[in-house]
Amino acid sequence: MDKTMKIIELLQENSRLTEKQIVVALELTEEEVRNTIKELEDKKIILKYSSLINWEKTNCEIVTALIDVKVAPQQDLGFNAIAQRICQFEEVKSVSLISGTYDLSVEVEGKTMKEIALFVAEKLAPIKGVLSTTTHFILIRYKKDGVLFEENQDDKRLVITP
């Protein structure tokens, strides 16, 4: 694996790593690390540095929903034009083209379930080309980006034996 991929993997795992920590971990020079990171940022390979927050442990009330969207692709544009339009809404956190029954998966956040329902009814569903939506509210998040939210979650399911 080349140095660029090693730097990407380290920063994906922990975006708070300093250049000096990366230098030590990969036995590179500070200049190599600094230049590689700058190049990755300039090429839009590294888009953002962020933290994974367990919102359940804060006083902030956030409701997250995953919305499956079936769309009629536009001639010469496919799904891109509708996906780009959906991306413009502040409530939308991610949009992905998916395989299967639906075409797009949209992750949205709001303060209440009603707020998200109104977003779907008033903003998302009326978009020309959107044929149908199915909304799934996230009730409990157990794991995201490879991180368990509660380390010692006991499995409370009954053991089934033959």
C-alpha cells in the first residue's frame, strides 16, 4: 500500500491526528505528509474532517430518517439532476444512488418526526420525477462508521436451542 493510501486510512480512522503523529506512524518526513494531505484536499479526495457524535448522550434532540426514493430518470441526465436537487435541501445529510426497488437513499435530520414528515410531503415528494418515497425513522443507532455506540450492550434475546 502506498503512502497516500496509508495517510487516507489513518485520517479516516482518526481525523484529529496531527501531521507529526502521521510522520511517526508511517516513518515519513513532515514535508511528505504535509504535501500529500494538501494534494488530497486540493483534489477533493479529502472533503471534510468530522467527528462521530452520539447525540443520544447530549441535550440536543435530533431525529434521523432514511428515505427511499423512486424516481423517473431524466433523458440525458439520468438520476443526477434529481439527486442534485435533493442535495440542496438543508435537512438532507446524504444522498446515494442505490440498487434495488428504489433509486435513491436520502438521509435527513430534523427536530421531530413531524418535521421530517412535512419535509417529505412538502419538499421531497413534489419534485418533478419523484414517483414514490418510503420513510424509515432511526429509533436506536447501534453502530456507525464501524464504531459501536454502546460498548457493553448485552444481548437480551432468548437463546434458542434445537
